Amino acid sequence: MATFRDLRQYVTNDGWTEEPNLARGRRRTGDHRRYFRELADGTRLRTKVSHDEDAEIGEDLFHRILRDQLGVTEERFWEVVRGQAGTATEAAQPAVEPVPGWLVTRLLLTVGLSEPLVAQMTPDEARAAWLEYQAQPREDT
């Protein structure tokens, strides 16, 4: 199970920058340290590490941190923590643009598409399916 110490070791080994934690012109202690990393494509990744470094990170939270904040696989995470990988050798996976929630709802409830089908759609495919549905003639009842 990963701890916040492992997460801090990852950001240190992978070349992340600690954000200044200023509030009202004074150093704020808070309960987390915040880190960021600028990628070559201009994307800015951000994460925070609890001061309680011995605390374990729950499995669900850990996987969300890997996916949404660090943009790495679990295998890559542990390689960096153990010092077995150099910094920035694996580019962060590009963020996948999600299909807007309102569109998912309409495709499921109005159009009647299945959840697995909608889940596999790109935003462009989802918009095209919605426009195709809207272009169909309607029977007035």
C-alpha cells in the first residue's frame, strides 16, 4: 500500500516543484505540501502530499492520483519511487477529453444508446450521434 512518503519521494525523484504555500503574506503551514510539474505541451500537473507521510493512501484515491494528477501507471510510479527510472522518461498520457455529461444523458435516455456504446465514444462521435438523432423526422402524436 502506498503512503504519502512514497508520493513525496515520487515528486522529488521525478523533478516536480514545490509550490510556495503563502497565505496573507506569511508562510502557511496547512496540512499538505503542493507540487506542480510543467509538461512540454504546456500542461501543468498538480498534486499535494499530506504532512502525515506515514499515512497510507487508500487504493481508490491512489489510483485517482496516478491517473488524474500524476498521469503515470502504477508500475512507472514505483520505478521512480525506487530510483529505477530517470525523470521524464515516460510522457504523461494525454488527457482524454470526456463526453459532456448532458450529452451522455441525452444519448442514454433520449436516443436510447447503451452505456457501453456511449462509454467508448469520443466527444466528436457523441456529438455526431446526437446531431444524427436530431436530424431524424419526428412523428407528432
